[in-house]
Amino acid sequence: MSEAPRGLPGRETERYSAYRGLTLIYEGHSQQFSIRSPDISARGMFIHIPTYFPEGAVLKLEFILTRSGHAVHARGEVRYCLQGVGIGVEFVDISPEDQQAIEGEVRALRGV
């Protein structure tokens, strides 16, 4: 399992890079963000982005899982921000179908 940055709680699930076309909208703002390839688990994701986001910021996330082509639509909350590096986001509003699709994608990448 990956380790969280120093001083932050450990992750409960492994994360994998398993999707493309991520769109991130900071709710209540209209700024577009340049996003580099992140990693994902069924509970959340880490997104490489140089922009600072406060803990608790709510984000609208949309992306397509690479292997299955399943489109995921979710809301996430920033749990921590490593300024200049990226943000750890926990899904707070995601359908059971989207969560199952992510779990299936991660299982396929692990070879399980």
C-alpha cells in the first residue's frame, strides 16, 4: 500500500492510474485547471496539480476509466493539499455503479 505524505493519515486502499480525460471543477469557481496523470482507488484519488486548494474544498470530477471506457461522475472533497504537487481527494458523492466500475478497473490493473 502507498504511504501518505508525512503527517497525513495512511491510505486504506491501493491506488492506480486507470483513467483519462479528467475534468476538475472547483465548485463556486470558474477557473480551468491543468491536470497531470493522477492515481485512483474506489474511495478517492490523488491529482497532480500545482494549484493550492484548501482542505474541505468540494470538486466536481468527471473522467473515463481506461480499460472499460466507463464514464465516472463524482463529487470529491480535498482531504490534503501538497502545494505545488497535488491534492488528495475523497469521493463524497459517487454512484454505486461508478464506484464498482473503479473497483473493477483497479482489480484488472492488479491482475486479480
